[in-house]
Amino acid sequence: MPRPLQEAALELVGSPAWPRHLRAVAAELRSRRDTLTTALALGLPELALPHVPSGGYHLWLRLPDGTQEPAFTAAALRAGVAVTPGRPYFSAEPPAPHIRLSFAAAAGAEEIAEGVRRLRSARDEVLAETVRHRTSRL
């Protein structure tokens, strides 16, 4: 890294305002996390939230058994919500299907609520397709 950038970074993190900034960012992320966990509990209770992190940018949701991560991810994207399938983040075979859902870039509570509503639509689409697939095999 060029020396001027190193000096600028050092000045930034050494500033008295830096701890205050970090506290403000952490408080905002906590608020978004709490808003998302509440919205998920109300709007998508069938998606398990096995762990609520004390920090970070993402929630990991366990999808119902039998749900195909790629199908759910594609349906969510069609509904306007970008999620990440969980499989690539596991070092071995995952215990169940998961998705990673970020709350860091959400504009606020309204956008989070709308995102959960759209995820519900995606879940309904995947469930309907699963039922159609099972029915056609009978």
C-alpha cells in the first residue's frame, strides 16, 4: 500500500472520532439485525434462525428440509432479493439447506420489511414448484 494511504489510514483510526464512528455503525447494524430478525419471525417463521450473531452483516437462515438452495436463491432473485446459497460456506456437507441474508446495505426498516415480504413470495413459489414436482411423479 502506498505510504500516503498508510498515513491517511493511520490518521483516521487514530482520530478521537474513530471510536465514536465505530459505536454508531455498530448500533445501526444491531438495529438492522433486530429489525430483520423480527420481520423474519413474523413473516417467515418456517425459516429457522439457529443463531443471532452479536455482530456482523449477515444472518444465516436454515431452509425447510427438502428445499433446494439454488431454486430458493433464484426465486428470491426474481422477487428482487439477493441472497447467497449457504452450501459454498460449509467445509463439508451442510447439515441442511441454508441461505445467507445480508442486512448491512438495507436502507431502513421499510426496505427490510419489503425484502422479507418478497422472500415470502419466493418461498411460496419454491413450495408450489416442489408440490407440482412431487404430484407429477405420482
